[in-house]
Amino acid sequence: RRAAAAGEERKRVAAESAAAARQLEEGEAALRREQESHAATRCGLEERVQAGLQRLDAAEAAARAAKEAAAKEATAAAQAAKEAQEAQEAEARARARAQEEAAAAA
């Protein structure tokens, strides 16, 4: 009878050990899946951050180019205004000279 009870106890302990081993394996598998999921998420986040940084760099480059173009346009406009002013002054001098010559000839 004791031998039978001991045998039953061994079977129960073996079954509990097998169940604990299965639970451990399932836990380890779940942990691996969770780690892989986190790694994939982190990789996705890193890719999105990298893409965002690239868009930011492109936007900054575009802003610099626009600023340079605006500066060139402003310089050209200032030069054109200066040339127009000089032309008006030269025209006014020529008109005054013509009037002086006409007055002297009269």
C-alpha cells in the first residue's frame, strides 16, 4: 500500500513538474514574442523619427533657398530702383540743359 502511495506521489510530482515546465516554456515564448514586438515597434519608431528628420532637413533647405532667392530679388529690385532714379535725374539734367540752351539761343 505504501509503495502504491509512493508511486502515486511520484506520478503527481512528475505531472506537476511537467505542468510547471510547460508553463515556463509558454512564459518564455510569450516573453520572446513580446520582445520581438517591442523591437519591431522600436524599429518602426526609429524609422519614423529618421523620416521626420529628413523632412525637417528638406524643409530647412527649402527655407534657406527661398530666403536666398528673396535676398537676390530684393537686391535686384534695389538696383533697378537705383537705375530708374539715376535715369530720372539724367533726364531732368538733360531737360534743364535743353531749356538753358533754348533760353541762350533766344
